[in-house]
Amino acid sequence: MYSGICQAGMNETAIANFTCVIFNVSFMNCTWHVGRTATEDTQYFLYWRPLRNEDVTECQNYIKDTCGRHIGCRFQSVTIANNYAYFLVNGSRGGQSIQSYEKKIMLYQIEKLTPPLNVTVDCTEASHRCSIWWQPPRTSHVKKKSCFKYEIVIENKADAEKNTKTASKTAAIIEDNSYLYESFSSEKMYSAKIRATDAGFCLVSSNWGEWSTPVEFGAQQLTSTSSYMLVLIPSLAAGLAILLCMTVRAYFKKTSATVPRPRDPFRQPSPMDFQIEYMNLLKKQETEEITDIEEVTECK
């Protein structure tokens, strides 16, 4: 990385603290401070050449201060390659030239890595372990997973209900995209976050990247599952009870239709019953008399 001030122009009018950062894969911001002797009518202009064989272009989206002076530039669609990008900032004050500033930067060195992707946690209460894994951060020029190493921070969060005001942390530097946490308790609430940096042998910035969004696990997850089961179990029990009642009712209905109803031996006979029995008796006697007459006739 090279930087310097060209001496042509008025003294101490050149910019200071020139910095650039690449973020979200292909966006870049460059900022600077105005020169110590710069007046309100001083204006700066940024030119850059991302690749050696490309033309020099001026910034198209300046950042301005309250005086309208250019103090930075926003870039889009920036491509990182294994070579220096060239930056030049010059300007004028009252129609006169001011000192210019130039700098060469390896773009991969100024990249702010995105957070690791798809952070997932899977815990087993019986073994008090949680498996945590993730995907590498997005970049425009690095494809190998082995180019990154990670820092993971697991925090045992404070619990207001149990009057636990302090929170403990577990931090580790690892070169893989997974981690085994072995101090899990289902009664506690945890959060995990991860960030990435260069593993030491790829064109990756040595600065730590952005933290991933904290992923919470533990008590809250188990509570929600328990609540779900409290609703599910009574519903299943009610359904089984209704099904059992319907089955028993259908069984008794079927058996009662096929078995004849026995006569009640203790029921008192009614007058109608006596009349019916008397008529049956008369019919029986008439039949016997006719039979006797026929037998006598045959004997004569």
C-alpha cells in the first residue's frame, strides 16, 4: 500500500486520513478530511483506476459536508482482484490548484467481510451439547471454505424472572464451519454469533468481518415446544374418548337388535291376557270334541 502528497499547490491544502472500505461484497466507500488550511471554497475531486489496464474515472457519487465540499465517494459494482487500485484526490481553491493526494490499495485488504450465512443450532438436552454450523461469508473472489477462520461467541443470557443479572460468555477461534458447545442446559437461554477473517493463505482481509445476527436457543425454544404439547395432548385425548364412545354405542346397538327380549316373570297379567288365554282354551276343547266324534263313527 502506497500513499503520498504531491507538493504542487498551496501548503497543507491536501486531504488527510484517506480511507476506503469494501462492504456487502461489491460496495465501496472512500472518505477523507479536508486540508488544515482549506477554506469553504475549497473543492476536492476523486479519480481512481481499479485495474492497471483500465482508464481513470472520476467519482460519480460524492459525499459532501455542510459547506458543500466533497469529503468522500460511494462506489458500486466493485470487483476485487489481485492487484493494486490507484486513487488520486486533487482540487482547487479560489481558482488555484491545491496539493493533490494519491494512494495505491490492494482492494481485498480493505474488504469488510459479510457475516457468515445460515447459522443453525441443534441441541440435545440429554447430552448437554449443541451442534452449531454455518456457511462462509459471501465474497466476489474467494470460493474455498478453507480460506476463512471464525470467532464464535456464545452468551448465557441474563434471566429477569430468576433474578439472574449476569451473563457468561464462551468465545473460541476455529478454522472449521462448525462448533460443538458442551455446556448446554435446557433451563437457560443462550445466543450465538459468528464472524470471519483470513485463515492466513488466501486473498482475504486480515480484519474481522461483521458479526452474524445472534441466534437464540435454549429455554425459549423448549418453552414454546412444551406449550405446543400442552395443547396437542388434550386434543388427542378428547378425540380418542369420542371415538371410544361411538364404538361402544354402536356395539350395544347391534347386540340389542339381535338378542330377543326375555319375558318378565314378575309382570302381573292384565285382563286382556286372561281373555286371550280363555279363548285359546275354548278353541282347544272344540277341537278335541270333534276328534272324539270322528273316532266313534268309525267304530260303528
